[in-house]
Amino acid sequence: MLCQKCGKNNAVTHVKRTVNGETTEIHLCAACAKEEGLAKLFDINGFFGSLFGDALAKSTENEVRCEGCGKTFREIAASGKAGCASCYTVFYDRLLPSVRRIHGKTEHVGKVPRSAGEEIRVKRELESLKEQLNAAIAAQEYERCALLRDQIRALEGGRQNG
């Protein structure tokens, strides 16, 4: 098909416009499209750059940043490494699924250093006593249940008062 403007060259640009329900079509060669200012619209690099560039710039500006290191979640995801300890607090909801998938649990279950404090030790002891209580209930060992219940109450009472 020949260019509808100059009638000399093959048409490479097809423009379809609809204004107030009326559709018009025009077929232009590269030179005439450039003359009409349409060549810039169809420059692939410029088209995708303007299409995604503004959106990416805006989304980057509005992204939450860690107060500690200034990293965004996108940067953490790209590198696979958190920038600092604060990242785990700031991006908790987004990091949690990955941590679960990688480690299986989201709470530390290994040894606890003495410097970590009494609260963690008491929490673990309570969990252990509650598991023992459930096992004693299942085995219908009611005397043992009473002892475990009293131990749990004593630990929980100490936690609430402390």
C-alpha cells in the first residue's frame, strides 16, 4: 500500500483515530509519519521507556524504605540480602513467606544464649509443660495433670508480675 500523503513510498505506519464515534484511517510512509510527528510515538525504545519509565519512577519514589539502611523491598528481593536488622521489622509481612519457605519456621528453636534473658527460657519451659500436660490428659494421668497445671500457673504468675 502506498502512502496516502505523498503517494510515492510504501506505507509503514497505520494510524486509526476515533473521534466522537467517527473513525478515520491513514497509511503513511516513514518520512511522512516523521513529518506529521508520528515517528516519535512509534519509536519502540521511547514508547516503552515512556510507558514503563514514568510508572517505575513513581513506584520507586513511593516505595517504603528501611529507616536503618535505606533499602527498598525491591532491592532486598533483587540481592537476596536484607540491608540491616531493621529491614526485618519494616518488611516483615513481605519477608515472612520467604523465611517460612526457606527455614520452615519463623521462630528461633535452637539454643538460647544466657544473655538473651529469662523471658525466653520461661516461654520455652511453659511450652514444654503445656505439651506434657496435653500428653498427661491423653493418658488420663490426672495426678500428673494437677502437678503440671500448678507449675504452669506458677510460671505464668511470675511472668505477669514481672
